[in-house]
Amino acid sequence: MTAEMYCVEGNYCKHLSGSYHGWCITDGDCDSKCIDEDKRNVSGDCGDFPPRCYCYTFCSP
């Protein structure tokens, strides 16, 4: 996990993927990479410009 993590949509934290390289083209590829990257990741999607892969984990309250 990276140190740059922030809460989004309630109980989820969003952080940049550590293993996805290059532009993020499809959410499905990003999601798969995030889940394989860390068992705490629950999903992933593309965001920003240029598009990068962001992973989501559950945040501690």
C-alpha cells in the first residue's frame, strides 16, 4: 500500500496501484490488478488524466 490514501464514498479508501504500469484503459483490468496486488483491496478503477489505476480498500473508522 502507498502512504497516499484517502477516503471516498463512505467506508472506502482510494490509493494508486503499486503494480499497474502505464495508462489505465479499462476498469476491469485495473480491478483485477488491484485484487491480485493485495488481499485488502476490494476493487479498482481508472481515474485522473492521464488515466491511472486506483485501488479501493475498506477504511478504518
